[in-house]
Amino acid sequence: VLEKTTRDTVFSVNVSDSLYRLCAQGHSVVGQSLCPASLYIEIILKAASKLASGGLDGLMPHVQNLSISAPLLLESEGEVRLRLSTTDTALTWSFSLFTQTAMSSPETHATGEIGLHEVDAASKASSRFRSLDRLITPSRAEGISKLSDSNGLMGSPVYQTFNRVVAYADYFRGVQGVFSNGHEAMGRVSLPNSPSANSICDPVLVDNFLQVAGIHT
């Protein structure tokens, strides 16, 4: 923690941390190594856990309205910082991830809100997941890949196509296939040995699910 007031807490982000460098080094966009969106989420959750007494035990994080306005490079000029600002709701903060240099105004990379909500067996989140289970069944997803008029990619062509925009290290490559038909798409992800499994949100694994949407696009 660098600064703390009644409303704001400013954290310094350690860009030499092994997880930070693992995620950024394995994710290159048009030749530049930069942080994937999932690493932003990991940084924000780690900071929020410092402000909650007892950490994240018994709490479900909820990140919303995440807006990324500028890339965060692996070798960033200046100090990378995160500001959490309290809101009218307990255990909810607005956030701003930015780079501070001595010679210029701060450059904002991402903004949004983070909330930590109590979890119990009858939580609204659990009921929402059950609703999704009824709408998105494994058989429906597999059916999309087998339809005669589906378009898709499997195996090495998945990342050969993506390489035109984003180059991923081998440990990031868990998407086995993406298929679409009409207004529906499905992806198959397998990453049994994620190198970031011991973190809060496993950013390497989470990025693979975001890759499905990116590859489909």
C-alpha cells in the first residue's frame, strides 16, 4: 500500500513478480508483450483481498464494467499502480489501474468496479449458474461442433489463425477447437497444468476462455 485515505487506497503493482511476468511474457500483441485482461482481474482481486478482513474467505468476487483503455506493457515506463475507491456499498470499490511517471500525467489502463459478496448455499449466484446449466448443456455445445453447416477450427489451425493478431506461448495454448453455427458458438478448452493455478483467479486458464471469443470473432 502506497497511500491510504478515508476513501482511496493506492497500491503499487510489483511488475517483477513471477506471475505478472509469466502472464505478460506469454501474451504478445503485434510484437509487444503485454498483460492479458485476466491478469488485470488477478491484480484487482489481490488488492481487494487486502482490504477485506479475513481476505476472500466466504466471499465471491464480482468484477463488472471492466474497461481497458490502454495496454499495460511487460516493460512499462513508470510505476504501475492500482487505486481502489470505496463506494456506498460495503466491500465494493471502483478501481483504476494506471502508470505513474515523474515527467507526465498518469496513463490509465483500466477502470471498473469490484465487489466481494457473501456466499451461501442459497445465494443468487448459485441460482443463476443453475439457470445457465439448463440453457447451455454439454450436449448442446457438442451438437454445434457436429452440425454439417458449422464453421470451425481444431488443433494447430486454432493458433495459426490467432497468430495474425496475438501470439501465445505454449503454456497459454489450451483452446482445442472453436465452432459456430448461426448465432451460437462453442469452444473446447483443456489446460490440465495451468502455470497460474495457485493464484486467485488462475489468469492463464481464464484467458483461454476469453480466447474462445477472440478466435470466434
